[in-house]
Amino acid sequence: MGNADSKLNFRKAVIQLTTKTQPVEATDDAFWDQFWTETATTVQDVFALVPAAEIRAVREESPSNLATLCYKAVEKLVQGADSGCPSEKERQIVLNCVRLLTRILPYIFEDADWRGFFWSTVPGAGRAGQDEGDDDGARPLAESLLLAVSDLFFCPDFTVQSHKSAGSDTAEDMQSIDSCEYIWEAGVGFAQSPPLNYIHDLNRMELLKLLLTCFSEAMYLPPSADNILNPWVTFFCATDNRHSLPLFTSLLNVVCAYDPVGYGIPYNHLMFSDYREVLVEHAVQVLIVTLEHETGPAAAQHSLDHSDSTMEDQEPVGPDNLFVNYLSRIHREEDFSFILKGLARLMTNPLIQTYLPNSAKKIQFHQELLVLFWKLCDFNKKFLFFVLKSSDVLDVLVPILFYLNDARADQSRVGLLHIGVFILLLLSGERNFGVRLNKPYSVRVPMDIPVFTGTHADLLIVIFHKIITSGHQRLQPLFDCLLTVVVNVSPYLKSLSMVAANKLLHLLEAFSTNWFLFSASQNHHLVFFLLEVFNNIIQYQFDGNCNLVYAIIRKRNVFHQLANLSSDPATIHKALQVKKKSTAGISRINSQETISMEGSRPAVPAEPGTLKASLVAIPAIDKLTEKAHVSEDGTMVCLQQMTTDQHAHSTQHTHAPQPQAAGDQDAHSPPTHAHSTQHTHAPQPQAAGDQDAHSTQHTHAPQPQAAGDQDAHSTQHTHAPQPQAAGDQDAHSTQHTHAPQPQAAGDQDAHSPQHTHAPQPQAAGDQDAHSPQHTHAPQPQAAGDQHAHSPQHTHAPQPQAAGDQDAHSTQHTHAPQPQAAGDQHRHSPRSSAADTSGIAGASDTESNSGRDNKEAFQPESELARSRLSSVSSSATYWNPTPDWVISWKSKLPLQTIMRLLQVLVPQVEKICIDKGLTDESEILKFLQHGTLVGLLPVPHPILIRKYQANAGTAMWFRTYMWGVIYLRNVDPPIWYDTDVRLFEIQRI
């Protein structure tokens, strides 16, 4: 009964507060004490007994009473922090105040006129500063609140184990406590593991919830490219907080030391409450928010410089965020090992397979863990290098790939796919990541992918293919990032499996159809990326990649059709008409799909009614990355980036990035690795618009431009070798001006530049798998030949004539929309219309809740279509012109592949005829022992696109992180039904 009475008294106090029209004096302790002294409420009770409507009513009608309530609650926390809460009653008062403030703060933040309230001192409330007051008077209420919460985190017998002797009656002096002796868990910088105490864990969790609520002011400000620092985080992580180091260490250690499975007793999580899990979840959320502080180009650069310099006592520069500073200075290998093993253990937890269903505990905070891992790698380069130093990186890679594959059809988890891909993009910028991928994949985690025997590289390619071909349309902006990751690791892949090789070539086939190429101004960049992958493997890893070489030979027709792509108006018009007629999506037939792994479950769309937070658009790939060449000693030399409008083309080396076949990826790249890496710079395909940025490479990847701008690139490459009709083939000779770069051990040989001629492309019809194809003059393809992969959008799709749609045709029913040069993330045509159903240029931003209802699941067949389907019907129609086609066609880096076909196809055909072979294993054996040393063009230097910090991704991370925190905190629902402006909450 006592508890029921206390709730009733608390409710009466709330009613009195809302009905009083006159201000209640701050000195009226009898009234204010009703809210915290005589009550024993839980946080859930507080949320139920203090309705949102009543908080808003007090805010509007009796603002002075709301101000006094906040001030008095903070005052009680300050008193509790000073006294150390020696009695149970004082601890209860502190907890009640914490819960009340957690309930009220979001309503303070949602009103712009109230947002500055906590940063001013309350008139006549001098006690708020207490001992901490400075010479100018009382501290602002926010500072008093944050310092009190910080002190309470290390309050003996409340949140930490007391060190005083059992018989001592004197309370420990809070001002003289050395909180470094009270760190919550052993790990980084602390060796002792304090005994577990669930009461302490619960109290810490309530304080962390309040701290997170204080920091959540950021949710009530609209997205902005400006680096607006969160004043709550800035103060909490500054030198004023004397507990910043022990608190940072406590949060990090609690997260990394947590083992949700424990001794592995089946169903133990159903028999015992695990208070530590809730603490860990809140700890990781507070960590990622405090580490989010340094954003914007200058701050990001500062943090990177910090992490590159020695970790020894550095002078902090400016108002530094101490949490970021401490994170960047961790340098002991044992600390790195502790962090990596802890994060890998938690990330792998959802993948655990047991014979007894649901017998192992599964954590739900993997999105927060991915953000923490990202920040560790981004702020502490020594940690990144440690991760890549051994195969331990694969313990992180496999869970990330699992999440990507599992979430590909779920619109509510678009952010999860983005963060996973961003992490892989960051890792792929380092050579060691590509080398580690060669380790055989043996951990059979059930995934909805084809069964294969191969390496982690095969796993990565197979899952990327699955995302592109069967993910939902909101993932289109990620296509460039996915292919950039593959391009970055391709020079180091020693042996792709036949499954992975076929997947790559299937993607090329899908992206190189006429209607897809002509449907949007930037679609051709995907082809450039794929060609670059093939060229890297052929030039640097030919010897072990007979599967890919064989797949290229079998699909040679795709390369010949690209080389002979017709640019006359009639062909363009015909291709676009084919697009209009076709309603079928890209067929999976040519991707050689096989049965999925045993025990896997298919990726499914979100349940209707699922909530999701919108996201801001991600920057174009050229803004996300900077280009670097790998020099002979293995170091990377960054290429100077040029602004988009300058189209560095002119300077750019004539090579166009080499396109890859999207679907044939038979991992076999031609044997002579190194040799032919042609074009001295192996330019990599770039996202639209990014290509110039790196001056060195652009010749390829022309940027998509609005009709008419398209010639911009033409100026660029002087040689832009491209396969040509028979006879033009020497185009490549010009390109070898750069020294080939050394590759992973052993692969570099054979780089000699020899052949300067480009093999001639074959007529579209000679694709016969083994027939030699070089002697035919290129011929334009019939409109029906083009693999409908390209997404086409013209509305009103009509069924295509049978046979017209090449297996891959995924045609799009919306009209693609042109973009100004460079303006689109080359991922997807950007639509300016509000109804764009997805993300075309706006990436994953979904500001209209209705959008998500359109297509919760995109069938696999919509590969190419996904690129354009989100363009709005009101968008300006994209009008490809012959000049635009010629401007990028001339840069297609086909020489190496054409030369390979010119040399190998006749040999393979001769063997088949002479020996009457019908079994591909004999052909593979022949290719395995063959060599192209001296036959390929001069190898190009390896070009890597490394992630670079920028304001756009900083804003994306802030939006994503707060969206995750909002949706994960449902008990109690701290921010539910408040006027959040950083993102929108939408229902699927």
C-alpha cells in the first residue's frame, strides 16, 4: 500500500503543479519535496504519472514553475553529489530527481525559447553553483547538472564499491576521492575487476539515461552542414569534468569486457536477469555520442593528426574533446587486443548457432557497436593498423557482411547497411585488408547466399552481388561504395572462386546494357568500376585467377559490345524505347544462382508498422574518398584532388578506369599479374563527379552531366585508350608513363609494358565462348541485345517483346533524371522532387514518411532498375546525346581485357577442337598454367580510393546515431512524441 500511496501523492503533486496559475516560490520546500522525498517511483512510473500534455501545459502557462522544478531537481543532485549519498533516503531522492529530469528535458529542448534555459543561471538561485561557482557567480544550471552526474558516477555504495573498511562509520569525502581507483571494469588502463553489483549497475544505468537525455538537445536541431557543437557534450568532455578519464575508461571497459553468453549454459538468459546488458547498451550509446563531438573538416583533420602523432603526453590544442583525445592516445597492443576481441565477440553474438533454438542470448545493440568501431578506426589510426595487422580483422568482417546480407531487404535498416559499407570502405583503403581477404572462409555462418568454397574475398563479392541484385531500392546510392570497396581490394585477390567470378561478370552484364547506360547520366560509372576490378586482377593477380579469366572468355561478348557501343541517335532512341517496353527486371539466370546455405533464412522486408528514422543524404563517392597510388615500397601517395568543376580531365592520365564485367566474375584474372596493369594509372571509376577530383585518374569515369555538359570530359584524356574496332588497337601504347606498382608479394612480376595495341573488339555476335574474337569490326547492337540491366525509368513500362530483354534487364519505369555535372552522388540520379521514392540523389534520406510504403522489398530481379526507380515522375527527362556517349566511351579501359581475349580465345578454341574438350576443368587447367607475361600493356599503378573525413559524413553519422538511440530507448520512451527535428520517424 505504501508504494501505491507514494504514487498517488506524486500524481497529486504533478496535478497541483499543472493547475497552479501563480508561481510557487523556490523556498517552498514542502511543495517541491513532494516530487522526490516521499516517493518511491520507478522511471516507468514517472513517465506514466507525468504526461507529455501536462509538461507542455506547465511550460506554456506557468513557465516559472517549470523553471523552478528543474532548478530544484538539479539542486538536489548537486547536494547528493557533495554529500556522497550516505543514506538510503538520499539515494532515493537522487534517483527520483534523475528520473524526473529525464522525463522533462526533451520538452525543454523541443521549444526553441527554452533551449537556453539550462545555460543561464536562475535568478535568485545562487545555490546552484555551490562550491563549483566561479568568480562571476553561479554556474549555469547545465554545468551544475553535468558535474553532479559525473560525481555521482563514482559515488561509493551508490554506483561503485566502497573502499572504506567495514567498521568505519565515516562517509568518504566526495571531493577528495580519486575516481581512477573506482573505474567500473578492468581493461584499458585498469587491471582490477570490481565485484558485480546489480544495484550499482541499475543506478549507473539511470544516470547514463539522464546523461544521454542531456546530450539529446542535438535531436531538436535540424540537420546542418555547419559544425554546430553540442554544448552539453563540449562541457562534459572538457577539463572542467575531473572524472572525464575514469569515466571514459569505465564506459569503454564495460562495453568491451561484456560477454553475453558467459559460461554458455543454455537458456540462462531466460532464468536470470542480466542487468549488465542494459548498462552496456547505455554505455556504448553515451560513448558514441561523446565521441561524435568533433565534426567538420577542421576538427576531423585535427583528430586524425592527433591519432597519427605519438600518443605520449601531447598538449591538447584548443577546446579539445577529452574523450576523443583519450581514444586517439590509446597505444598499447594489449589494450588494442582487449578492445578488438571484445567488439568482435559482441558483433559475432547475433550469428551464434546452437542446436537448441533460442538457447543463447542475442544482443540487440550491434548498430551502436558498429558506430563505436568506426570511431575507433577513424580517430585512432594505430588501432586501425592493429586491426589490419592480423586475420583478426576477419572476425569483424564476417559479422558486418552478415548484417549487410540480412538487412538488404529491410527498409527500416537502411542505416545499418550504410554504416557497414562505410566501415568496409575505410578498411579497404589499406593494403592489408585486401591481403587478409585471401584467407579461406571456413566459418559456415548460415546466410542466404549461394554455397561456395573459397576465401573471404569470395564471401564479400557474393554478398555485395546479393545486395545489388536483391536489395531494396533505397540502397542505390551505395552501389558506388560497394564497387569502390571491390576495386580497392582487387589488386590483392589471389584466387577468386568460380561463383564470385560469375557474380562479378553478371554485374557487368547488367550494368553494360544500352538501355541502362543511356538511362541516367551517371550509370556508366558502374561499368568503369567493374572494368577497373578486372584490370587490376589481370595485371597483378593473373596467375591464381583462372576462374575469372575463364568467366571473362565465356562472357567476352559483353566486352565486345561495350567496345562497339553505338552512339548514333537512332541507337540511343531504340535503346530507350526498349527500356520503355520492358517490365521485367534483371533476371538472375545468368548469375548462376545456386541453392543457399543450409539453415539460412531469406532476407525479409520490415514488418508493416515498423518505425524507422530518416537519414540525410550521403556525399558522392568522390567526396567520401581521396585517391592514392601505391608506390613501389608499398606506401601510398595521395593524388591531389581537383574540384569537380575543373574536371581534372585535362591533366588526367589518359587511362580510363577499367570497367569490369559485372557478372562474370570468374575470379580468374589473367595470369600475369602485374603485367599488364595498364594505364599508368589505372584510374578508378568514380562516382559521378568525383572523377576529376583526383586528377590522376579521371579519364574514366566521366561525370554524369546534365545533357549538354557532357563533353566536359572529352577533353580529358589524351589517350583514353579504348578498345576499338579492329585496327585501332594501339591506343594503349601511350599510356604507360607511370611505373607499375609493386603488388602483394609475388604478384608483381611481369609488368612489362608490352603490347601497345589494343586488341580489337569483336562483333556483338561473336561471343561464342571460345571463338577468337578479335577480328571483327565492332558493330552496334540491336536494341534487344542490351541487357536490360540498366535501370530505366520511363514510366509506363510496357511489356517487352520476348527475347528483347536480356536476362538482365531490369528496366525502370521512371524517367531518369539528369543532374548537373558532378552534382549527383554518382549513385543515383538525384531527384529534386519531394516525392522521390527513395534516395536517388538523396541517398537514404527519407523525409516523406509515405516513401517507405512504396516498396518495402525489391525483388532480386531489379538490379539495374534500382538505380533509377526512385526518380520522380516530375523529374526532368534525361536526354542522352551522341557527344555524351562518345565522351565516356572513349575512356573505357578495355585494352587489357581485349588483349587478353585476343591472345587466349584462339588458344582455348584450338585446345577444345584438337582435344575435343567438353569439360571446363581441362580449360581451367590450361588457363591456370598459362601466362601473359610480355603480352599485356604496361601495368598501371594501383589506385586506391581511401575514405576521407568530411562534413557530409559527419552529419550523416550524427543523424544515424541519434535515430538509432531514439528507436532503441523505448522503455521508457524518452523522446517519443516530442518534436524531434534532426530526423523524421516514419512508419514502414
